[in-house]
Amino acid sequence: MSRSVAIAWFAFIIALGITFLLWSNAQKKVLNEAKNRFDVSVRDTVDKINNRMQAYEHTLQSGAALLNTVEMIDQSKWENYIRRLKIEEHYPGFQGIGYSIVITPENLSSHIAKMHRQQDSNYTIKPFGQRKEYHSIIYLAPLDEKNKRAIGYDMFTNLTRQQAMIHARDSGNTALSGKVTLVQETDIDVQAGFLMYTPLYTEKSTFLTLREKHERLKGFIYAPFRANDLMREILNKNNPNIAVSIYDGTQISDTNLLYESQPFIQDKPLYIVSVPIVLYGRTWTAVFQTLPSFNTTINMDQPRLVILAGLPISFLVLLIFLSFSQTVQQAKYIARKMTAEIRALNDELENMINTAPNPIIVHSEDGRIVKMNQTWSTICGYTYEETPTTDIWIDKVYREENHADIKAHIRYLFTITEKVDEGEFTFYSKSGAKITWQFSSAPFGIIDGQKALISSAMDVTELKHKDDLMMMQSRHAAMGEMINMIAHQWRQPLASISAISGLLSFETMMDQYEKNHFTEKLDLVSDLALELSNTINDFRNFFKKDKIKELTTWQELVQGSMTIMQPILISKSIKVEIAFDYKDAFETYSREMKQVILNFIKNSEDILTDNLIAEPTIWIRTFYEENMSCFEIEDNGGGIPGEILNQIFDPYFSTKIEKNGTGIGLYMSKIIVEKHAKGSLSVYNTPVGACFKICLPLS
């Protein structure tokens, strides 16, 4: 095996290793996102149960307040009061709300006689027998056929109920019973049940001793619950891909089972967790596990894409190295592989759009929606199949607005030659939710013979804080600029690749193959493909979110921004002169500072272009000043008018009215430098233009 072939196989193995590493990282990220969704669903379920049980407690306490304030009350008045509470509407899940009283043996006969006169001639206390004290249910509403069975029942005779009643009586607080079978149950659909008790005392509700609590206990306001009916109502909107089981106590067994959304699956679930829920002196154990359907909600497209893209690229590396010792047929095969690589890069860009956090669509002049990313579809509620054109999408989401005006605005967008910020538009999602998006659009070339636009949006519906809103608008505006830059930077390399491919195909067909010339052109195509890939990486890296200070230099920050802007500056013949007099490293928020520098460069490019400067120039320099690391950027664009010099850092103040400027770029730059990085940002006019100065403290 020759040395060149050995190097080729070594490079191939390295490429495969990188592909596997990227695939592993992508898979971990997807699974972490799935675990986060599972954890959020668990917390939401526990919160729903806690909140609903608190609402039930408040209802029982209101019943106790009524009995403490109204002297004469009977079953009809009790039912009327419960009816006015509208518990079926406001507190669904109750089987009823009742009142049981304490009866001493010496008052037993008179109590029964009184109940015969006032309420029910068949009234009796169940079960029969002599006891030290009796606890009889005298009121229960609604008094349907099932609840009638409970009238006269002495709940104190049942040990599980008795323990909860004693806890409520001695603590003076609401208590929850263990698992029981309710008196109301029939032979049909028998369910596990439990009861909630709130104690009622004579006059004073706060006592110094346990004995006084025993002596002054009048009875209990209570509510029976059927566990399945209750939990189905509370959890009816829960994630259907997660099973929930609730057990009374800390032991997980069939004996303690209160509720089960569905039987546990036999196969090992992806995620399972047990969560204790402490309620009114009682502990429930909630067990959550994912169902097989949960696995289908995990989007594994990104890991698969890494493999699908990484393997061809790895083989492409091998073939490029082997091409130097191969025949003409092998060279043709390499050329075809290069074409496949370019398509893979296009697919990577498409995937980046599809997985972007902002809503994005690509649409053509004939009204077709060429591409709609997942974020757009998720927020609107409409799939690509439901809204294949912009006209259909507008008809579905706009209710009261003039549809013709919106459609005319979209037709106007196809006349633009650079990125524009369109402002805010409010519409309705498929579910009826009102949504406000801030749109921007930029040309996206020609697709199937039609002009195409890429439009991105920022969802500002839920944003509450001014600074957060402005930061999001700033990043959104920068993303629009970046989309325009990508379109600009891809145009020339793609044209060059197309020309080289045509030339090589022609030479092959004419049998005019010359190995060195063919190899040189293939190397050039490879360099152009790498340039396209780097353009995507620059875009992706620039907008990664991080709020961690890291060690950097002004040279790294400026080069990171210049990588994005340089093709635009070159195309407009703008000269950039850079002097790094201060080269030491310091700590700051790198990505935010890059956004500030990019904003300054973009502003200089705009003013130099708009003012038609004969020899447009930008000067960038760094230096040390009074224990501060300083940066300056100056242009020869003529400077800032004196009357507005003190206003340019104000929010929403913009001189770019004709270009739809947002007026937040310099404001957010001020926030980033002074509030986040604890530095200073200032501006002054020079003899030829304006100069912005940043000074950051050195810790």
C-alpha cells in the first residue's frame, strides 16, 4: 500500500470518527429534550392535583363558615347553598358535600326523633350498636339516589375514615382519609375512594388544649371522592403519551392503587419516576412512565441527518485523496460525489431553517409556500398540507383584516432587493389563540423559475419586559441581515461551481481530459464547497445563545464579525483598516459583544453606501486606557448631525426610516456593553465621520 493510499484511509477513519462523535452528541441532545418534556409534564400533573385539592379544601371551609354563622339550617337549605356554589361547574370531581355531627349516647334518642320530625321518618344511624359517641351524616348534597344511602351513616365506625377524622379534629385542619370503598358505590364500575374532612367547632375555632378541641367539636364538613372520576377530570388534558398511577401511601401495590390512567406496559419504558404528593396529613405516590407512543414523538431526524451527511462526506474525503492515483473514471466518480456534497450542504441549510427557533418560510412569486419550518407550523397550528400557498394561509389566520391588503403587501415584497423589516402583524392560530409576530423578509434567489423570498418572524405575543423584547427584536433584525448575507455569499460560489462542473463535463465529452487540469478544478470545487459549509457554520455559531463570560481578545471578536460582513464590504468596495495595539485576552460575553461589533460595522456600511462616499473606509483599532480594554470603530461617512447626537442610543430612535430601521440596534448595544459587560459606550464626531468607543474593565 502506497503512502498516499495510507493517508487517504487514515483521513477516512478520522472523518468517520468525527461523524460518529457528531451523531452521538446529536442523539444525546434529542434525548435530553425528550427528558425535559417528560419532567415538565410530571411537574404540571403534580401541580394540577395540588391546586385542585386546595380548591376543594376552600369549598369545605366555606361550608363550615356557613354553619358557624347560620343558626337554623336543614337539608333543603344545605342543598340550596351547595347548588349556589355550582360545584359541578367550578369544582368538578366532588361526589357531594356533606355535614356529619357528633352525638352523645344520652342525646341519641332525641336526635333521631328530631330528624324524624324535620327531615326523614326513616332516618336511623348506621351501623346499629352502642358506642361512646356517634358521628351521623345528616346533610349531603346533591341528595341523589347514591348519596341518600349515606344519610345516617356513622363514618367513625370505619377505621380508615376514623383516622382521618381524628387527625382533622386534633389538628384543627383539613385531613384526607386513606383508600376506602364509598357507601355510595354500587356493583357497577366500582372505584377506589377517599374522603376529605374539615372540623367544625362551637364558636371559637382556636383552642389551647387538645381536650378543648374534643369538647367543642360539633362535627365535620366532608366530601367523598371517587378516585377514577376525580383524576380523569383533573388530568383530562395531560400528555396522552405518559401513563399515570396514583397509590395511597408510600407503598406501590395493587392494594394501595387509587387511580391508573392505563395498565403499566410490560416493556421497559424510556422514562419512569415516582413522586410523593403530600396532601392534608396523607402521602400519595404518583408513578409516571412513558408509553411506546412517547418514543414516536422524539424527533431523531437530526442524528439521522448527521449520519446521512457524515458518511458521504467521509467517503468523499477518501475519494479525493485517492483521486491523485486513479484513472479518468475515478475522477468522474469524484465529480459526481462533489455534486452530491453540494446537495448535502443545501440539505443542511434546509435542516437549519427547519429546526430554527424562529418561524421561517420560503415562498415563491406564484404564491407557493416552498418550505415551512416546524416552529411556524407548531405556533400557527396549520401544517404545510393545510396551507400550501400564502393566499390560503392568509384566509385561514386573518379574521377581520382586509385580506386583499395583506396579499398586496406580500406581492410588494417580491420587488425588494435586500432585507426589509416589515413590523408587527396580528392574526389567529388554528386553535383560536391571538398571535403577534414581527416579520422580516429577504430575497432568496430563483426557485423553479420564480422569484423566492425567505421570511422569518419573531413571536412577541408573550413578551412582557421591554429589555427582553428589544433584545429579541435586535437578534431578529440581525437574523434578517444574516439571511441576506448568506444569500449574497452563496451566490458567487454556486455560480463558480456550476461553471467548473460544466467545463469539466464538456472536456470529458470531448475527450480532452488532462489530469493536472482536472485535479486543479476539482480542488477548486472542494474549496468552494468548504466555503459554503463555513458560511452556514458562521451563521449557526453567531446566534448560539450563551450567557457565560469567556476569555477572548478584540482580534477574535472583530474577526468573528468580519467573517460575516467581509463579502458585503468587498462587494461595495469598502476598505477596512485594522490596528490591534491591545492584544491581551480579557473576559466578557463574546457572542453579545460580536453582535455589538457587527451592528457598528453594518451601520458604517449603510451610511457609507447611502452617502455615496468616493473612497469609503472603516478604521478599527484597540488600545489600553486607565485599566480598561478599549475598542474604536470610525468611518468617513460624514458623521452624525449634532442635533441628534445625544438621541441615537434612545430606544426606537432611528435615522433609517426609508430602510425600515428598528431603532433598537444602538440601544441594545448600550444595554449589552454597560449593563451586561459593566463597561462604557460613547460616540463622537471626527473630522471625517463618526467614531464609536467601547471600554471594558479588566478584572
